Amino acid sequence: MSDALDEMRALVSEDATKSALRTALRQLDEARTDKADLVAAVYAAAKDAAATLTIPPVPKVPKDKGKDPEVAICLLADWQLGKTTPTYSSDIAAERLRAYAAKAVKLIGLQRAHHPVREARIYLLGDLVEGEEIFPGQSHRIDASLYVQLFHGAGLLAELVRTIASAVETVRVVGVIGNHGAIGGPIRRSYHPETNVDAMLYNIARGMVNAQGVEWAESLTSGERHWYATDDVLGKKWFLFHGDQVRSASFGIPWYGFAKRLLGWATSVAAYDYAASGHWHVPVREQVNAITHWGAGSPESGNTFAQEHLASGGQVPSQWLIFQGAHGPTAEYLIRL
């Protein structure tokens, strides 16, 4: 499996791909003043770059036997690719995400010793990119342009999905958008609600995955922000959202604000059993009546802005892996990175 991924990464750096990327960068520079041209240029760049890739298929997974099947659920959020801190960068992010994928495969193998684990769900909870001009001074805290963040992130996500696909028979990927994927700096609210770099990244990564048994839900709500998604797992419904929708908090702690939103959405948007979100970079599990909610961690570390202004940012880099059976979650792992 690692040889195939090394081959894929090597192919990305070939001259044809570099030429396509240079051409696309020029197109992006020329299109900065027009939002429609900007979005069109990004998708055209994705098509040109993808056309130069030859991605080998993922090997088939041997079938297992047993009763009471379980599904592995990966909660992925807030990669903030492109962000730099004293202990975080694009290269460190890539190392940590590959470590997550490897650990997840090992844990799936351990869980399979007692229950068949033939399926995986990969829930993308937004802010996989750091973006540009989201807050003042951000340009001094990134090591990659939004363009590079987009394609670097798509490659990492495709690699991660392929790694998980090597351990199970079927994978379903479901994503929602975050706030850092907005384009346009202070005027980004004037852009079309569909326009979001997270959604673009998901779509590009989908085209880079060459694996049987991978189903990828569309991360687009026509004419609207794709702020939430639902997914059914063995008769239980999951509700996915980024988490920036929760702006109110008591005593400065956002989890109080989540209770009101979770209960309100369950009656006004969709009935559900479990919920997952990102945005706050703090791994947490909370119970709100019958709803269990997981707040995702982040592979980021050393966020000096959060330390200064929020008295936060000291959390250990992490992402969740949960196993669920027909009667609900059976195990949860906070994979520390």
C-alpha cells in the first residue's frame, strides 16, 4: 500500500503536472477581481492537473466473517492546511494525517478480531484549509497560498481515503463546509453561498481516488451553503456540521451553546441520533438528552493566537475514530497525533 501511495505522490510532481499548475496559477492571478472567473479557474486547474495523474487502484480487501457488524467512523476536521505556528506547518500536517490513517487501519484490525468491520464512513467537518484573508494579519501566518492549500489538501485527503479503503470493503465519504473555505477576505459574504474551498477540495480529492467500493456524497446544496449533512449508519442517523454556527456561549465555553442548537436542529432540520462538528479544535463528547455529540479535535498545535486571545490552544493534536454497531457506538478512540 505504501509503495502505491509513494508512486502517486511521485506522479504528482512530474513535469506535466507542474506545467498545468503554473498555467492555472497565472489564470488565478488574472481572475482575482471576478468571483465567477476565480471559481471557474480553480475547477479548470483541477481538471488539467488531474488529467496528468495515473493513480493505481487500491487492492481488494479480504472478506471477514462474524456477527454483529460494526462501522468505522472517521471524524476529520480543522486541518488548517497552510497555517504555521511554532509547532505546525503544511509538512507537519501531512505527517500527522498519514499517522492518523495508519493508526486507524491498525485499530480497525484490532476491532475486527471481535466484530466484522466491513464499512467505514469518513466525515469531513470543514476547515481543511487555512484560507487567506480570514482575519487581519493572516498572510504572515501561512506557508502556502490558497491555491497550494487546495491541491495539497486534495492530495492528502485522497491518500487518506485510499488508505482507509485498503482496510474495509466499502467507504462512504460525507462532507460539510467550514468558514475558512470562504473566498474573498472581508467581502467574502458577497460571494455565492455555494462558493467554498472545502467543497472544491472534496470534489478534487474525489476525482483522485481510484478505489472500488468508495462512495462520495456530493458536498453541494444548490443555491445554498452546504452547512450540514446527514448520514444513516446501521439504522442510526448522524448530523454533521462545522460548528461556527454556534456563536453564543455561557462563561466563554461554547459547549453550553451547542445544547440549544442540537435540540433545535433535531426538530427543525432533521431528526438524528448522533452529531459531529469541528471548528473549536477541542475533542469533546457531550450528551444532550438522547443526542450524543462529538466535537472534533485538530492536527494543529501551538496556536499562539488562541493562547493569547482565548486562553486556549494547548490541546494535543488529535482526530476521532469511532466504531458503531446496530445499537449504537461500541468504541471510540481519540487518536493523538
